[in-house]
Amino acid sequence: MKTKISLAIATALAIPLQAVADHEQLPTIIVEGSAMRAGTFGTAPDSSGLKDTASLLKRVPGANVNRNGPLTGIASYRGMFGNRINISIDGANMKEVGPNSMDPPLSHIPAPLTGKLTVHRGISPVSSGIESFGGSMHAESKKGRFAEGDGVETSGTASMGYGSVDDGHFGALLGAVATKNHKLYLSGSKEQGRDYKIKNNQKQENTRYDREAFTAGYGYQREGHEFGINYSNNNTGHTGTPALPMDIVYVRGGLYDANYSWDLGDGFKLKTNVFYQKMRHWMDNYTIRSSAIDMSNRTEVEAGGIDLAVDVPLFDGILTVGVNGDQANHDASSFMDMMGGIDTNFFNGVERDRYSVFTEWTGEIADDMVIELGARYTHTWSDAGEASTSTMMNLATNPDLQADLAAFNDADRKRNFNEVDLAAVLRYTISSALDMEVGLARKNRAPTYQELYLWTNNGAVGGFADGSTYIGDLNLDHETAYQFDLGFDWHNEDAYVAPRFFYHYVDDYIQGELTTRGTPSNPILQWSNIAAQFYGVDLEAGYTITDNWRVDAGLNYVRGERVNSPTGDSDLYRIAPLNGRAQVTYEQSQWMGAIEGVFYADQGDVAGYNQEQATKGYMLLNLRGKYEPYHGVVIGTGIENVLDTKHFDHLGGYVNHDRSNGRIAMPGRNIYATLSYNW
Ligand SMILES: [Cu+2]
């Protein structure tokens, strides 16, 4: 039993499995606390997964993607999304430069350069980061390998691919030269595509993309010491975000991070991570699309953070004590081509800082029983400078502009939030074939700067994409979630079934409420604290039929409701409909083929407060194949949406952020091919 326990501890502490990732064409998906073997669904090269790391989440139980554009995928987990999920990139809690989340963290490193994506299933440990409110995800870029022998060794990966639906192509190259102790690596990638086709060669406008990325870094390891320094740069060019009021003209900038860990043996360990990022962004509504009034927006972010954690053995387990902190500064100014041109400084010197300490103990409390206990205290501080606008008048579209501005600039805008997170997860091995996990947690999230400081009605709302404009509220409270999670994992040599049930009650959940402004068909909403609950089940299962044949499946159901809704209308916004996926795989030593079926039910449980539209269900058929003619050379090919079904993603948005345009159609039939070489 001891090996199983130490394995449980190892996964809880998220020890890197970089070696696994380096040999794979696709990013390895690691689901912590899951029966799903790494790469179960990821073995078939998938064209979307090669472009956008976030789309891999569709294969993770309970997870999904709010798709605002081809490179703008916002992580969603059990009905929670955006800032409610803690995401790290190479250990850094990256900040978005776009106030409308055009550059969600998972878009920073393109999929061909992503080594692995880790998702914590169920209740994420407090050690996984600050504000792990709705979940925790960690992406790691590919960094090459240290040499195995005494000499100098090289490693690397080269990949390229083409997809017919958007005439999209990508190429990526990573090279590393290393000894046993030192490693230097460099990588670059380029992706480009046109507007994708929907059924019958019609096009979905505003879905083109263009991105370049590169990374460079150095790694050192010797006798328990590991040090790494890494720089990753993203240069996204003209890229559509049809669900938002504007498109990306550019997102440019980089992330510097450095980490050091020291394994002293006998369970003693030290881990540190530091990051700094600086990014610039330009968006407008006239470069890619056309609009009645031309608008553009220039934004900047500068952020940094530090993490420190120490592991010490205590009783039959490991005690971790750590501190985390980060600071982010945001600026955004807009230009509107009306009344001779109006400049508005929307977010001026906005700052949001978090200081946090935590402790966590994971260990054996009885035979076959492991418990994880964690507590975290976080202090969040935020402030905003005075906003300004060049017009002295109100606008026809906003009669309250001058009054809103004066009220905001007169108010005390400093805010403090004190949050205590608690988590307790018990893992019990009932028999050699059955494991059980039960978890309880209390998690918090402070309001975002947009929720606090959006001083007049505007669409800069963290990628919410509901077609509405919002007003912030300086008096928001932080959200507190009470979470319950119950999971079973049944497995034998040939099969596994792992269902998970959850219930979350959220006090002071931040959601828009109707104001008296706007029109009945287009009311203006204000961020407000309400009570909400989320419940559901996600399940994964698989069966090995013969040495060559295998079937895997997943099913996700979540319901999100407002508690004690005064209007009786209680459904929450952007909750994925019941959905599932099944894949039959045939695998031989050199090749594999798979048939994948995806289904989404109708979603009629829609939010009334923001006039969310219901979505019809659909089924998709995908065929995938992979061939490895020589060791390390992989050819992938397939047809996605074989039947060219016209379908709409409930987690997508409305065409050009306007509900009257209806939902954005998803891609039609796509024939793709990829080629990769790993050495
Ligand atoms: Cu933007």
C-alpha cells in the first residue's frame, strides 16, 4: 500500500513529469486525482488542440471552453470560468492585458510549444495557487531534455500542420542542447488561418488568426538542485474575436520566469518561482470587421509575482508551508471616432495586489486512507487612479457619462479583501478495485478590477460576451464558495469508471443585475453580489476490449442557479449543456485510428437577466489517424465534423457581441494533417 500512498502524495504535490511530455506531439493532459491515464484522449492528433491549448480542456472531465475567438478560449470548469479559475503558465499567474480577456492565460503559449496541461479534478489543493476558487490549471511549455549520458546531447521537436476548414497552417520548432547538468533551449512557432467555413462553404466572418511565439531558456540540475530561467514571447497579430465588441489588432509581450527547487531528501524540499511580465495590446472594431462608429482601445499590463514553498515531513506525511504574492498594473484608453474624436482613459493606474500564505498537510492517517488538509489566508488590495475623457458632454449612447465620471473620481477607490480558504480531501482505498474521495472546501475570490472599477457602462467585462454592457461597483464583496465533492474510481485490468458528484454554494457570487439604464431589449447591467449554487456530475470511463481495441468515454453535467431569485428566474449564464464524448480506438505498434463521437444536448436552462439565448443540441463525428513510420516521426491526419453539421456552441457567443445577430456558428468539416519529429 505504501507505493500507492506515496504516489498519491507525489501527484498532490504535482511533481513534474516533463519526460512524459517531451516525447509527445500533443501536450500531455494530466488530470490530477483522475483515473484517466495521461493522454488517453490525447493520443489522436487533433487539429484544434494543435492550435489552442484551451481546446484540450474539452477532453477533461468537468472542463470546457468559452470560445470568444479562434485563439481566445477561456477555461471553464463545472460552470465557473475566467478569473474564478486559477491558471499558471510555467508557474506564473499571468495577467491578461485585455480587459475583455482577449488573451486568456492559456493563449500565451501555443499548443505546439506546450508540454503539458495539468488540471486538478474536484477540489483543487490550496497549494495550487491563490484564488483556486473554481479550479486550478497549470500549463508548462516544452523545454527540452537534460542529457542522459556524460556528453553533450541535443533534443527537440519540429511540427507542422494544415487544416482545410480555415486554410490554417502552423509550424513550430524547438531545439535544446544539454549536458547532464546544463540545458539551453530555443523555440519558435507561427500559426495563421483565414475565416473558418461553416456548412456548405459559407464562412463565419471575423475568425481569422495570426500568431507568432518564441521561447528561450536555460536549465540547471545537480544533486537535488534544479534551476530554470525562461522567457516566452507572444506576438498575436490580426485575430478575430467575434463574440466581443472588438478584435485583436495585436497582443505583444513577454513573460520572464525563474524557478529554483532544492530536494534535500527524506521529504525535505524547497521550491521558489518568480515572474515578471509586460504586455501591450491594441483592439478595434474596424480593422477586421466594420461598425457604425469606429472605436479602438490601447491597453497595457505590467505584473510580477513570487512563490516560495517548503516541504517538511511531519507524522506520516508531508507538511508544506508557503507564501505567494503578485502585483498587477493595468491601463486602458479608448478612442471613439465621433464628435471630432473622443479620448477616454478608462482604467488609469489600476493596481491589484495579492499577498497570501498557506499550509497544507498530506499524509496517511490510517491504512488505505490519505488526507489532505489545507488552509490559506489571502489579502487582496486594489486601487484605481482617476479616469478621464476628452469630451465635456454626455453621449447619446451614454447620457450618464459625466455624472459617472465625477462620482468615480470623487470616490475612495482603495479596496481591501481578507480571505480564508480551507480544504479537506479524504482519499480512501476501499478495495484494490475501488477508490473513493470526498472533499470539503471553502474558497474565496476577490472582485476583478473590471468588476470594481468599470465606472460607466462598457463592454470591458473579462470576456463575458453576453452582448450586454456593464457598470462596476466599488462596494462589491468577495465571493465565498462552500464546496462538496464526492468521487468514486472503480477499475480493474480492463476497465475503469470514475464518476464525480459536486455541490457548490457561493455566497456573494458576482453577477450582473438590471439597472434602470438602457432599453428593454438592451438593458445595462451592474455587477452585484447574489447567492448561487452549482451542482452536477462528471464521469469518465474506459474499456480495453483486446490488445488493439479500446473504448473511452466521458460525460459532463452541471447546473448553475441563483438562490432566492427575486424574479423566480434563476438560471446562470454560460453553463454548458449536458455533453459527452466517446472514442473507439484501434492501436498497433506503428499506427492507430480512432472514431470519436461528440454530443451536446439542447441548453434551455438559460439566464434571463442577460437574455441568454437557448442553444440546440448537436452531434459530431470525428475520424483520426496516426502513423509512426520511424521512431519519433509521427504523421497525424483526420476529418473533424465529417458530416459537415452546422452547429452552435452554447459557450460561444453572439456574432459581433450582438444578441440580435444570433450565435456564432462553429466550424464545418475539417480535413487536417500534421507531421512532427521528436528527437
Ligand atoms: Cu482586447
